[in-house]
Amino acid sequence: MTIVGVLALQGDFSEHEAMLHRLGVDTRRVRTAKDLRGVDGLIMPGGESTTFCRLMQDFGLYEPLAAFVRTGATVWGTCAGMIVLAREASDLEFPTLDALDIEVRRNAYGRQVESFETDLSVPSLGAEPFHAVFIRAPVVTAVGPAVEVIATASGGDSPVAVRQGSVMATAFHPELTEDTRFHSFFLDMVRSRAGGSSPK
């Protein structure tokens, strides 16, 4: 049985849990290193990235999460989760996990009142556009050669969903929509690794 961990220090972790439950998947809230044992994948949700990192430090989760990523585990970060997974994040007072070869600029789409929604073309999810919700979202300013860009915004100039091996990140919040396709895509990645086959 697949068990997906959801980092539950701060942010919209409950929305991710609800989406996964809709897909028939068991979840576990991750707040300690012990909680990572036995999970098949991990979601790092959106929230406030500085608070997120401070709590990771306070809960002693930096090294356990980095070690979890190094095992090749399947991990997905949304918004603040993308910032924490990036190689470099501007104006962040804490270290990142350096799990994705990308550079990001925090809150680059503006303040909370400047949040917006838009339809994205995501070929990996099929022909139907994905309605994306951006809330104080980061902007990806640089992408390494091993990183696959899954979706772009701003006329194709700005990557907003990326993947490198078993690690994926989105600048937006799929968990705040009714569309389960990104969560299904992530579960396919989790199950492909568990089955020993190459992810799609």
C-alpha cells in the first residue's frame, strides 16, 4: 500500500492530504525524522518559506530531509516547497535542500493581494489546460541542464513546474483546485520508483 508523507509544519498540508485521500492514498503527517520512515514519497506544501525553514530547523528536519532526498525518494514541493528544494533561493536566510538544480526568486509574482489564477498547458497531464493558482509564488530564474521543464507561464518564458529525476516542484498550488492530475502524476512517479521502473 502506498503511503505518502506530507510535511506538516506549516502551510496548506491538509489540502494536499485531502487531494491524496480523494485518490485513495494513505498519508502521514511528517513533523519529525521518525515520521519519514516507511513513506513512499513526500510532499512539501506551500506556506511562508522563512517560517517553513525556521520550523524545519527547530524540528531538526534539515539533515533527515536532505538524507531522504539523497536516497532517490520521490519528492514534490509546491510554492514554498519549491523554494526549499531549489539549489539557490534569493533573500532566504536559511539554507535550501539543494535537491533541484534551479534558482528561484521568492515572492517574485508579487504580494498576497497580487495572487492570480491562469490556465497552463501541461503536456504531461494531457491536452486539457491546468487551472493554476499562484499565491506569492516564486519565479524560477535559472534551470540546470538536468532539469525538465513541465510547464511555463508568461508566454513560455517562465518555468513554473519542473522535475529532476524523482524530485518535482511547482510554483503554484494544485491542491487548491479540484483537478487531481498533478497529484496523480506525482503518484505515478512514486509507484514507478517503488516498482523499479523509470518514471514517465
